[in-house]
Amino acid sequence: MGTVSDYFGSLVFDDREMKANLSADVYQSLRKTIDHGEKLNPSVANAVATAMKDWAVARGATHYTHWFQPLTGITAEKHDSFISPAPDGGVIMDFSGKELIKGEPDASSFPSGGLRATFEARGYTAWDPTSYAFIKGTTLCIPTAFCSYGGEALDKKTPLLRSMEALNRQAMRILKLFGNEDVKCVRTSVGPEQEYFLVPKELYEKRKDLIYTGRTLFGAKPPKGQEMDDHYFGVIKPRVAAYMADLNEELWKLGILAKTEHNEVAPAQHELAPIYSTTNIATDHNQLTMEIMQKVAAKHGLVCLLHEKPFAGVNGSGKHNNWSIATDTGVNLLSPGETPYENAQFLLFLCAVIKAVDDYQDLLRLSVATAGNDHRLGANEAPPAVVSIFLGDELMGILDAIENDKPYCAAEKTTMKLGVDVLPRFARDTTDRNRTSPFAFTGNKFEFRMLGSSNSIACANIMLNAAVAESLKIYADRLEGAEDFETALHGMIKKTIKDHKRILFNGNGYDASWIKEATEVRGLCNYPTTPDCMPHLLDKKNVDMLTGHKVFSVSELESRTEIMLENYCKTVVIEANTMVDMARKQILPAVEGYCAELAGTVASKRAVSPDIACGYETGLLTKLSVLTDQIAVRTDELEAAVLDLKNIASVTEESYAIRDTLLGKMAALRAVADEAETMTSDKYWPFPTYGELLFGVR
């Protein structure tokens, strides 16, 4: 393969390939479309399509697809070959600008949340030229947006691009006020850390729960879990190292900047982190990363589990969304600067994020809401469901000084100059990290830690971009009309700190007293489950903000609320049905079989000596017999609760019934089944245990 630099991006039609395969005029025109959103000329589209096809065919591609991200949470693709009939009976390889720009997959079977009827099948995909095309197998994949015949967004990319444009529009207004005339655009960038588990494929295939739901629905705690902290950053096992090496190679070929890999806290858990990319490209890359993780695992006889909580009793998996905002000139707007105005500018953008997170904490919470992530949040391994911001002691001290118009003194620190008399001089931020914080400032970026490992990062970044755009809009509206810019600027920063300091918290987010303080004293939102938070997407303030920035229409918001609650309900019902199936067909027969052996042992011993006590066998038999009856009863109760859901017409009410009733019955069944596992002989237990799964990769 050669060195990494030789093959990095070899399967991507990136800027290097564009320069090499397009004429100078076509290349310049395409760059204007990519960089500035200018309309693509049809002749340019045809030239790009031809070059892209020739490049792909030379690398073994036979098909192309418009690769998109519907509301299923995974990617979708429909493959068409490049072949067209030739007059002599043969074929030619052909690909037009029209085929590049627009596709027409059937939209009727994708989630629409009531946006369209089943018979309304037409949907369109539209090329996103800002995200490079790539080859996967023998198919040229063209990243696209996906919308309905009526123009409604049916995907996650379209509103993400809208939110990026909304933030760009408002940030540019602010930057012009600070005299940044050379800046042409502002973009957010993201580096999503991806956690995952690896288990042996042969063990995975023996567990219906993993196959059907992605997580274990039964499983007693093994003698050893993560108590020793010996897996975290530990020596990577050879089999896992081989997997990681192959994974890196496949990702690098696709231009994905996989950078860091290590063992995570739980046994069999690992993490991959990339270098930052522009948000929409990072989103595409993360979707590809999850797909390739699973494909490469299969080649190594492994299964990659991306569920947020595949195992009870050990850490689940998240996806830390490291978010920053920068200009096209390379200035990170969340970094302190060298000039007075740069420092004031930094403070304003920092305050914009603080205000956004406080005003729209409900949107951030619901953007990461899934049935799987509900198990993870607040479980002493991930942030709580209550959103708060960690800034570190130094930045908190700086903001306190600004709020109270007093100087900030930090010994042996470089003083930042604001150049505004009413603003105190203060030091550059040097801060620790807080792993319990949902939203932590880490020097020049914010780390949003609430995302689940299987989530698309699009949802969280849509809400974050839009909320910050709203803060910046409010600031720009006020500052553009101010008589004295510097005085107005100071007043706005001070007001933001005073009005939104309730969202700032540097302490332990796992402490129960914090949840009490957050909700009862500070008035912060606490939505532990998806049914608790998802309906708030349609709160008036949220609808007004998201429609005002043209990120969503009202109908798109209504459809997404419906879809997310439907997904939640379907996910949990599948889990409940799987539990019923496993309990009746596997667990009960296994325990009964062991009970029969115990009864036979008692009978055999007493046939030899009628007076023998057989205390061990009879005691264990009695316990298992009681548990067997309890498993049977609780299985019946769970099945009845699932059937009761069929009588509920509203998906919102169904989600409440699942939250209030079904989940409790699932937990009750699991409790007695897991207890039975601890007493049943290994040779009878019907599927691999936690110990085998967590320590099976050697």
C-alpha cells in the first residue's frame, strides 16, 4: 500500500483530483459553488460528471449512487450502473450532469412523520458539492440531500446545511462590527469521538437480544467488570490492534482523518477520534466510520456494537461532539486573541454559546434522545440529562469580574487586553476538564458529551448551530443600532453573564444534590427520557427560532417529533418482544432442565440412602422453582403490557405508557432471570454470559 500519505484519500474525488481532472475554468467555477454557494452551470455539471465517472471507472467502479441520510438514522443508497446501450449492441460508460445533480429514489418507505402519504412515492436527492464524492466497493457515492416532491426535508443533511448557513449569516454580521472585512464566511467544525464495543462474532450469533436489538436484555454481572480500571488506556490486544490497523487503512483511503485510538473504560470497549472537519463533512465521515467499523469487524470474526448501552453494569458508549467555530481566514472565534478587539470578540462569541445553551437546553437534550441513550445518560459514566456548561474556575472568575465591573487577577498568567475601559483585564483561560459535564469548554472549543454512540451527529449540531445563530442575531440587532459600540458591547456581555449564569456549573454532575439544585433552585430542565423531552420540539419558542432561521418548517418539526417518538416506541417494543421470546424459548427451558437434573440427583441419592438430607440440591431446587414461576408470570405480564399498547392511538401517549409501565415490567423480568442465571449450571445456560462476551476477545 505504501505510506499513509501515498494512499490517503485515494478513494475520494477531492480537491487534488478535481485539479487534476478538470479544466482550469471548470475547476474555478466548481470552487465558487463549493466555497460561496454560487449556482452550478449545467455545462460545468456535465464536465464534472464526466471527469468524476472516468476517475471512478479507472478505479474499478461500475455503479454510482446518491448517498443520503434519511430519518432512519443510517445512510441510504440506490445503485445505478454507468452503462448505457451503444448502437453496435454493446455498452458505453456514461454519466451526465443531470444524473450527478439530481436523483429520484422512492421516498414512500422512508420515515416522513406524516409529511406524505404512502402512495406519494416521489422523492429527490440533490448533490452536496461541499462534501466530496468517494468510492465504496465498486460504487461511486455522491453525498446528497434528500427531500420530498413538495420540497420538505426528509433527511438530516438538509437542515444541517441550513443551520450552518444561519450561523454563518449571523456571525458575519458580528464580525463586520469588529472590522473583519476580509472574512468571507464562518463555519463550524466538529471532531466526534466514537466509542464502541468489540465482541466475538460466534458469541454474538448465539444471543437473540444482540442480533435483534443491539444490546443485551439479560445478563448477570460477571465476577469482574471494570472495577480495576485496568482496561482504560491499557495495552491493546493483538486481535483488536489488527482490527484497528485495518479500520484506519479503510478510513484513510476515504479521506477520513482517523487520529486517535485506545481502550476505553469498560472491558471490550474502545474509542476512535478523528481530526476536526467542517460540520457537514464530519457528519458524513462519522456515518461512514460507523458503517466501516462494522464491516471491518466482520473480517476479523468480530462484531462492532454501537448501541449506547449494550451491557448493564459497565460503561455505555457515547460520542463526544467537539464543536468549534472559525472564519475562512483561519481564526478560531472561541480562542482569545492578541488584540483588544479580538479579546472582546472572543468574549461575545463565548457569551453567545452560553446564552444559546441556556435558552435552548431542551433542544440540546432532545437532539440526543433515543431509547438507547436514555439508558446511558445519568448512569455515572455519562453526563446527566440536565444540561449545564463547564467553563473552569479561571473563565468563571473572568465572567464574574466582568459582571461585577471589578479587575480579575490571576498570578503568573498572561494578561488579555480588552482595550475597553469598562471591561477588566484578564488572563488567558487554562482549565481542567470535567468529564461529568454535558457541555464543557476545553480551551478553544466546546465538548458536547451527551450524544449516544449510534446517533448521527447531525441532530445535535443542527440545534447547536441554530441556537448560537439566534444569540448572534440578537446581539447583532442591538449592536448595529448602538450609539456607542464599545459601551453597548460591554453591557451586552455583562447582561448575558447575569441572565444566564444559572447554566454554568463546574462541579460534579453525578452528584444527586446537583440535580436537585439544578431543577429546584436554578430552574433548569430535567428530561430523563425521550418521551419527557421530545414533545418540547414543538414548544413555541423552539418553533419560532428554528423556523425564523429557516432551519425547519413547522411541518418538518411536526414530522420529526412524530418520527422520533415512533422510533422510540418501536425500539422498546422490539426489545420487549425479544425478552418474551428469550424467556419462553431459552431461559425457562434451561432452568427447568437444570431443575430436572437436580431432582434426579436427589432421587438418586435417596435411592441409595433414604435418610440423606440433600440439603444443597433441595435448597437450590426450591429457589430455582420459585424463580421459574416468577419468570413465567413476569413474562406473561410483559407480553400483556405490549398488547395493551395496541389500544393507544397517539404515539405520544404510547411513549408515556412505555416509559411508565413497559420499561418497569422489562426490568422486573430481567431481575428474576438474571438471578436464575447466577444459580444455573453453565452447561444449561442457553446463551453466552457477560463474562464470555466482555472478555472473549483475546
